[in-house]
Amino acid sequence: MNLMEQMYSTDGSMHGKNVLTWLDYNQSEVSQLLAQAQHLKENPYSQSLKGKNLAMIFEKSSTRTRVSFEVGMVQMGGHALYLNTRDIQVGRGETIADTARVLSGYVDAIMFRTTSHGKLKELAEHASVPVINGLCDIYHPCQALADIFTILELKGRLCGVKVVYIGDGNNVAHSLMILAAMMGMEMVVSAPDGYQPDPLITEKSQALAKRYGGSVVLEENPEKAVKHADVIYTDVWTSMGQEEESEKRLLDFEGYQVNESLLKEAKSNVSFLHCLPAHRGEEVTASVIDGNHSAVFQQAENRMHVQKAILQAVVGWK
């Protein structure tokens, strides 16, 4: 059955679950979330989360994560509370465990955008409400779900679609690898030596791919990687917190820019994705990201729709 034809609601199996990494989920659950995201995109306003409250803790600044979660909660009749770590007691020494217990008494879910997966796990361990990973140093699950939802919209399918990620094998690459493998896609990561994805996550993704009929391959040469690609994806070469490495990274990633020449090596109808923010002239040229192949703003909007689906699944009324 086509994903878009599936029932436009989750079956309750995810209620109360954390969303830290897609390694904790299966293909059926992800398919439900994609179908529900499509329904919510077509029917954005409801009272499905009326009376529900989401605490949003930010250690790292954000545009898409903050706005998409906050607006999404409002559209479903709920409320989102922005908490910068500089403004709450965890920024003055209160433990993450105590913060988790306190917030659990006030809200129905916690979204945490953090510098450390360890902090995220500690928060989830001590919270009695679902915890959603808004980004950490290892995973970016909400972004990856928006990515494959966008690919499904663009290509009409996921199984067998070839997506090539070029650049830093970071948190974005990790979560995309996991979901691509789980959905039977052909995933290629092209990164220079020293910047390849975590070997353990690569191994787990390859095991998922074997189970679901997909593939996960590392190919250092970007020209070889993009042959017959349906989708080319990149991210910034220097992420937040890595500014001191900027000059070195510019040298190390030379040859990994997504430009018109590279696009010509892929399929003629190749789509370009980027999680944003973008540095035009570095990891991607302006002609590509602003060109006809680009779907980056459709992709950015889809963050809200998939996150609404996640929120309904883990905290919605049963």
C-alpha cells in the first residue's frame, strides 16, 4: 500500500515514547508518522492537542526548530513554552535530572535542542513525559523525518530512491542514514577522510538496509557517488560550535561543493535538499540552492508537519 493511502492516524503504539533516535522505531511506525504528516499538512488546524503543553529547551539557537514546534502546537490547540538554558535554572547549575522531574509536573512533553546526546538521554531517563530530540551532537531525528517526507512528496515513493549525502558525516547524515535504510532507500554518503559518519551508526544503518531491502554505502569520491542520484543532499561544513575549525574545514572539504557540474552527474530530474541554514559559495552554489532542482524551502516547511505528527503520536489524547 502506498504510504499516502494508509490510515491518517497513528495506532497508539507510540504514545508516551521518547523520540531520541529512529533506531528506537520500526518501519511501520515511521510509515504511520509520514501518513499522519501528510494528513496534517492538508488539514493543519485542529484541537487534537487542546490542553497539551510542550516545553522547548534550547541550548543552541534555532530558527526552524523553534518556530515549527511552536506554531505546530498552536495549530493543534496546544501551547509551546520557549526555555533558553541561559534563562532557566539548569543554566545556573540545577541538574538535568531535577529539571526533568520539575518540568514533568508541568508539561506533557519536552523538546530538547542540546549540544550532547548524553544530556538528552539523562533528561529522558528522569522525565516522566515524552522527550523529543530537537537536535544533539549525534542525531537530528526531526530533520531526517522531514527529509524523507519531502523525498516522498517529490518522487512519489521511498523504496529504491537513491539519495546521496555530500559533506560532513554529522548528526544530520546519521539520522538520514537510519531512516533511508529503514525505508528501503539507496543511501550514499560522500565525505572526506576524517569526516565520515560514525562507524557504529553506519553499521547499524547497513543492518537496517539489509533487513528492509535498501543499501547504505560510503563513497569518498562525490562524482562517483552522485551517479544516477534521485536526490543530492548537503549541510554546512562548519556547524555551530565548530567555528574554530572553519579554516581547516574549508580546505578539507574542497571538492565536495554541490554545484551545477556535480548535478550534471546525477539524474536529469535530481532534487536538491539542504537542512539550512546554508552558506552559499561554500557547501553549495547559489545557482543550485536557488535553482529549479532545489526543494529546500518545501523541506523546511515540512519540519512543522512531521513534528506535529510526532507530537500527536507521543502526547495526543488516546
